[in-house]
Amino acid sequence: MHDRHFYIKIWQELAPEKSMIFIAGPRQAGKTTLSQLISHSFTNNYYFNWDIAEHRTLFFSNPAFFESISRKDTSTPLIILDEIHKYKDWKNYLKGIYDQFHENYQFIVSGSGRLDIYQKGGDSLAGRYYMFHLFPFTLAELANRNISIEIFLKDPLHISMEQAKRNKEIWNMLSTISGFPEPYLSGKATTYRRWSNTYSHQLIREDIRDIVDIRSITDVETLYLLLPSKTGSPISIPSLANDLKVSYNTVRNWLEVFERFFLVFSIPTWTGKITRAIQKERKFYLWDTPRINDPSARFENMVAIELYRAVTLWNDIGYGNFSLHFVKNKEKQEVDFLLANNNEPFLLIETKMADEQPSKSLQIFQRALNVPAIQLTNEGDSYRFASNDKNKILIAPAYQWLSQLP
């Protein structure tokens, strides 16, 4: 059992300001467990799950069913509403109970369908909730040596080699059995393989098929099975459409659905401030890393997860307006990752399996943007700096630098 303290701290930061908190994230990342861990700090708490038939019956007989909970004292009760977004009119329902009860109750709304998709345009819940994301275990959570966001932004190249052996062990575990709690906590590759085979199958055949009108569910599964071999390169929708013998728009829609249900996430190209930058390409990454066979693509995917987690949670907490990109120009020079805040780039990151000289592209883009740069390696047990005109590039083991991310 892992205490998810990393995320409980986020809850503690947001909950005093809003009585309704959404927790969104991949299926089986631990949202129910986190909600129940939070509920331990409430004397009066009630758990409701839309997927449980008796709970649904209760709901339909009285939508304010939670009023009847037997209380142990006068403290504010916590009501957990799990997977409520599967109810057709869930947004109006939550709006109604928030408006009526927000002064007397604290609510957690959790779900794996992408709750935040509904933030876009005409949201009847606007102003009534804060949301944060819960992800599978990451190195930064498990290593528990995070620096503050202020220190990180002031000096992104900060690094120490403390706990290196332990961090490397965690990193290798994440690489072979993923960060999803069930396989990770089992520590076994056999458990991971059983879990992984049923995970995507269930998600596509249950959640995705229920919500999206997809006639050809087999093609959707085939698309998901093709993605591990495409990780690390900008995705070509025309070539996938050709492979699957479906239209361009169909593939694009399916990829959007995968993102909405947290099977994958994607990052766009950076287009500001660089002449000859390529517009509108995206790279896709999997939450279930060990599905990727190619070692360097798998390594890049792991780094992407750590950076995506960081950027998403910094935004959730309100530290800034952060975004994650990759950089590529018309000469086909490319750097794996660029981090920006308010559209201002502040860090370039390249991934390489071993400790080599800094990549030429990294040097070129660093000179163009004049920001700190890092080359993260999968091997090695020490770090060094390489100079690049007026700037310097940190070359360091990924497991060490990433473990300290805020």
C-alpha cells in the first residue's frame, strides 16, 4: 500500500478554497484509493460509485441521498462521487448539488473518462470546482526528493546524486512493469503482463465503446496496438489511416478518444520564436510504457511521462501556465522536449541512451533560444556539464534529475 502523499498534498492545497474537487486520470491509476485515503481525515464520509448497481438505485430514488448519512459529530462530511460522469446528466446534477449543499459538505468527484474535456466552452460547472490529475506512479513521486518549484525554475540544471542507487532501481521497475499501482506494487513481470493484456482490452471494449459511437472496435484496438512502434516520432495520421483502411478523420477522432480516456497523451511542436519551425505535428506517448519494445523509444516515453505529470500538476496547483512540446525545424533537426511557461521557453531536454556528446540539434536550438538545456541519459552514474557558446548543457542520468522534479 502506498500513501500517495504527493497527491494528498495537492488536495490539501485546493480543498480549503473549493468544496468540490475533481480528480481525473487514467483508469486504475488509484483515484478510488486516493479518495478513500483522503476520507480518513473526515469523521463523516460517504462513498458512492456509479458502477455499483445498489448505489445507482439509491441515486435514482433520491439524488440528494447523501443527506441521510448517519453522522458521528458536527464536522463537515466528505461525499465521494466516483465515475458519476457516466450518468447522462451529470453536469447539471453536480451543479444542482453544489449550489444547494456546497456550504455544508465537501465533495470529491473522480473518474477516468476525461473529466477535463468538459471544461471547454459553456461549462455549467464553471467556477464551482477545482480539478487535479492523478497519474500512475512516477519516479518523482516514488523517490520523494522533490525540490520546490521556485528552486526548480531558478535553476533547472540543479542536480545531486543522492539516493542514486534507489532511484535507479525504481526507474528500472517503472520500465519493466509500468507505474500502474497493481503491477508496480506486485513487483512481478508476470502480473504486469496479465494486467496489461486485460487493461487496454477492457478500456476499449467497455468505457470507450459505451461513450463513443465506434462500429469497428477491432480497428480501434489495432490502432492502439500500432502505437508502441510509433512512439518518439511525430505521428503520421495519413499512414495510420492507410494501414487501417479508414479515413484520416476517423484515425484523428480515435486518437482523441484515446487521449480523453488516458490511454495515451500527446505533445505538440513548439512554434514560437524559432524560424523554420514545423507547424502542427504531434508526438504520442503511452501511459503503459513497457508495451514499447524499442529501448530508446521506451526511454523517451518514460521521460515524457515524468515531464507531462510535472507540467500538468504545476498547472493544476496554479504555479503557472506551463506547457510541454517538442522542437523540430525544416532541416529535420529535432529536440525531444521543450518546457514553456506562459509561452516562454525555459528548458530544452534531449534523451539519449548513453552519455554521449551533446546532440547537435540540442546545441543549435539552445543557441537559438538561449535557455538552459539537458541531455538525459539512461545509463551512467555521474553527471557533467558541456559548454555551448555562452550556455552550458547538463548531461545526467534521467533517473537522477527527474527524481527531484517538483
